[in-house]
Amino acid sequence: MAGSGTVVQVRKASNGTVVRELQGKDAWVRSLCSLQAHQLYLATGGDEGHLQMWNLTDDAPLRTWRGHDDTVVAVHPVTVDQRVLLASASSDHTLRLWDPARPAYQVAQQIWESPVVALAPVLQDTRQLLAAGLEDGSIGLWDPSRERTIGIWEGHTGAVTALGALPVPGRTLLASAGDDGSICLWDTDHQQIVRRMTGHTAKITALTASALGRRTRLVSAGEDRTVRVWDPGTGQPLTTVAVHSPATAVATCQTHTVVGLSDGLIALTLQDEEPA
């Protein structure tokens, strides 16, 4: 996990105990992800535009990549032509691809007209694409294999602050959320909104798909101090959990939903409750 600082903490999933702390550049860490290449790595991005890769057994980073001119707001693994690469998104208007096996090697980049706020890989047919949530309220879809833009989607009235792939029976949707407090579910094949969900009263900061029981649900968290569970099939809210401070991140970990808050971290056990 990364918080408001320069240290990344590695914790046990079973009880939250800190097992390792990683200290990289003297800049705040803003994004992180796991990366399965030849082994499991951790990638981080921060305020100075640098990216670093760690093997979780050493205190020093294996790689440091430089190229972004502003904060790295998101990092994510992506498979391109059977290679596992690292994608990074930045406030400098760019998406960039990096090869974990090669230091200081940038594979490709895409420049947008607006700062990038969020990033997620998503499938269109059988192609692995990257979706970029932009500050101007649009979503840019980029094909990293062909290095070209597939489309620009419009659906939010404020910055798109969170994105996530959402597997549903027969296909995968893209979930987006933003400053406007709404969530949109997109059909990536037809490039259109299939459902819009409202309920948050402030900016949504994070989204994740979660398997609750035998169903896939969408979990959202926001600055209105709530964590919400949604049925993607109907768009109905199933559960709302009030938390004590604004939420900044959400992730599933074993049987728990872990929520990053502006002043700490909590783990929730969410129930799959159908609306009455």
C-alpha cells in the first residue's frame, strides 16, 4: 500500500501486519501495482515523474525509469504481443509503456489533449486496450499493439477519476467514475454506455470488481465517506458502508475489501445483499 508519503508498506493479507517498508525516491508515491513477469514485482509511480520496480525482497529498487514530466497517477501491467509491459499514466498528458526486462527502455507513448487521471486495461473483442480517464471528462481508448487511438468516449461532466474492467456473463465492461459522482458502465465492443449509476454525493475516487458469493459486484469509494456495492446487471445499489474519512482507494484482498482513507486503512467484509 502507498499512503501520503514516500514509503510503500507491504502487509500480510491475513491480518494487515507490515512485513516490509520500501523507501524509493524522495517524492510521494501516488500509484502502485503488482507485475507478474519472470517473478512477482511491485511497480510504483510518484510526484517527480519517476517509476520504480521492486522484487519485494530487497530494500533497493531494481529499476528506475525516467520520462514523465509530471506526477505518475497510475501504473498497470498490460500484455502486448505476448509480452508483459508496464503502462504508466501521468498528469503530463501521456500514457507510456515500459519493458520490465530492460532498464531505461520506453516502448511507446500516447499523448492526450488533457492530463490523465486514471488508467485501466480492458478487452475489446480479443484485443488488449488501455483506457485513459482524462481531466476533461472524456475517456481515451488506446491500442498499445498498434500504437493508435481507438476512440474518445464522452460520458462524465467532470474529470474521470477511476476506471476498472468489470467481467459480466459473456463479456467485459469498462466501469468509469468521476468528479460528477456518477458511475458509467461501457460496452467496449460498441463503444457506448449501457448503464449509469448514481448515489455518491461527491467525487468518486476508486472502483474495483469484487466476487461476492457467486456474483461479480462493483465496489466504489469516494470523498462522500462511503463505500458502495452495486449490481452491474441492474445498476441498483446493494450496500452502503459509511467510513470515518474520505476514501482514496479500494481493492479486494482474499475475502476482504481494503479501503484506503485520507487518514489510514480499513478492511471490510462486504455482504452480497439483494435490494428489498
